[in-house]
Amino acid sequence: MQRLAVALLLAALLTPWRAGAEEVLSLQALIDEALEKNPEILRAQQMWEMARAKAPQVKALPDPMLQLELQNIGLTDYTVGEMDMSMAGVSVSQPIPYPGKRRLRQQKAEKEAEAEAEMVEVAQRSVVSQLKVAYYDLAFTYQSLEVVERTRAVLREFEQTARTRYSVGQGMQQDVLKAQVELSMLVQKSAALEQRQTGISAMLNSLLDRPPDAALGRPDTLSPPRPLLPPEELARLTLEHNPELRNRQRGVEAGELEVALMRKEYRPDFAVSAGWRSRGGFDDLYQVMVEVELPWQRERRRYGVQEALAGREAALRDQRATEEMALAQVRDLASMAATALQLVALYQTAIIPQATFSLESALAAYRVGQVDFLMLLDNARALLDNELMVQEQLTDYHRAVARLEEVVGALVEQKE
């Protein structure tokens, strides 16, 4: 009986999880749905559309002005056509900014739109990273529950064995109580995993803009971990592909254009107008006029340039701080992934085989009365905890890779 129990326990703990009747939840399908429906992504896309619509506006000329005019001698009689200086007419004027100002405004607006486009990718990568982390956490709970439930069935066999030995005078009642306590602890572990599963499912549904209690399905088995790209390659990819860094670069470029635009403010704007005036029986008058702005308020313009220079400097410092933060995150996450990878290999190749051997030895000793039932339970618990630790470290690895891909902006695992 004991050998059968151990065989069942080892099968429960060491056999990879396989999906049951429940529908398998595809990670790629979730990602596709999130990219289409997630509110944060949709908001970023609308901000980009709003920024794109600004460039044509700032490029356009100001609206022309229509002026209707009546010039009359006296207030009591209408004198147009009777007196030489009385007339009625119409004129149109068109403000014209100094050459180059509209182009600079357009280029600045385009850079700001490009920055918002980068923020769309920032939002997409952030949501995909959150989605992957939640998916991996959900897979962990399913796999852990599978192991715990099978272990409960095996421990029930241990409890029955203890009852049988006690009934024939070969064991103690305390062994039965210990088995029952161990089963109760597994019930608590299952409840904690189920509670965590509910919270993760609600988080996944929120990322998909679904109701919190919408059915999801069962995640697929986590793929085996692979070595990461070298640190210098990860750093290079980060500097090239991180969308937040590109957003900051667009901010610097927009700041440089703002400086150029503020310096253009020292140049005068113009206005061109043309008009026609009727004098009744006298000859009509025609008028063409050019107005030139006098940029005498130089102090205001000087402060405008200083403001633009300060803004550009702030954008440069923001870019540098973002770059340093991204590289630091890459180092930290790469270290976490590498550590989890090492621990998975350690547990699978050393710790779990040792725990398995210890459980087999404890069972053999228990059968001949050399160890008590508590020792057998301790070894079974250790094997269970080690197998759960493998799943946790595997999940930690995938979490770190998901976050690393968000920061780097590209795939980070070596190709097979």
C-alpha cells in the first residue's frame, strides 16, 4: 500500500500538467484582444489622433478679415455721391506670419504627434506585459492546484494506511491525526490558490475590458525557459527600440524647434489688405496696403527664448534620466530572469531528485518501524514544496522576461 501511495505521489508531483476538459486559454488570442479593446491603448491612440490633427492647423494661414466701411459727412444726411469725401466700401485683409514661422510650427506639431505615436507603443507594450504576467500567474495557480489536489488524494491513502496500522496495533492514533492535519493544511493551500486565481482572472478581464467575472479558460503549460541575450546586446536593443526613449527624443527635437520658433519672434509679421470704395457720382477709390508689425517688445521675446531654452534643457535631462532608468531596469530584470533560470535547473536536476530519494527512504524505513509517520509526512511535504517552488521559479522567469521585453522593446531570449 505504501509503495502504491508513493508511486501516486511521485506521479502527481513530477508529471507535467496537462489541460483537462476546460478550454485552453491562448495567450496570443488575449494579446490580440487587448490590443484591440484595452481602454488605455485606445486612449493613447486617441491622443495620437488629436496630436496628428494639430499640424495642419498650425501650418494654415490665419483667417482673412472682411471690413465694411461707410464714411459720411455729418450725422443727419446721407452724403455719399454728394460730397467728395463721403464713400462706402469693402476691403479684405490677410495676416501673413514672417517666412519660416508656419513651417517651424508645423514641424514642432509633427514632432509632438510622433511623440504621441511612441506613447501608443508604450501603452501597448505595458498592457501586453501586464497581460503576460497575469497569464503566467494564472497558469501557476492552475498547475499548483493540480499538484495539491493530487497530493491530497495520496495523503488520504497515507491516512488510510495509518488507520490500518493503528487498527492492528502496529501504529499510533497520533499518526492518523497527523495525516488529517496535513490534509487540512492542503485544503488551506488550495483555498489560497483559488482566491489568487479569482483575483488574477479579474485582472485579466479588466485588461481586456470585460466584466470581472467573465469566463476565461485554462492557461496553457508554461514553456521551458531559454537563456537571455548577452547584457551588452540587451542594452543596445534598449537604446534602439525602447519607445519611451524615442518619445523623449521627440520631445528634445520639439524643444529645439520651439527655440528656433521663439527666435523667429524677433522678426515682424505682416498683413496685406485690398479695398474698394464707392463715392456715388464721383470716381471709385481702390486701396492696397501692407502692414508691418513693429517687434519693439523685445523683453517679452527674450523671455520667450529663455523659456524655450529651459524647456529644451529639461527635455534633454528627462531623456537622459529615462535612458538610465531603462538600462537599470534591464540589468535588474535580466538578473532576476537569470537567477530564476538557475534555480529551475537546480531544483529539477538536484533538489527534487534528492527529495524523491528521501521520501522513498523514509517510506522504506517507516515500513520496518525505523522512522515515525511524521518523518514520512515531512518528506512528502518537502517534495511537494520543492515541486511548487519549481513552478514558482518558472513563473518568475516568465514574469521577468515579459517585463524585460516591455523595457527593451524587443525579444530578449536567445533563439533556439
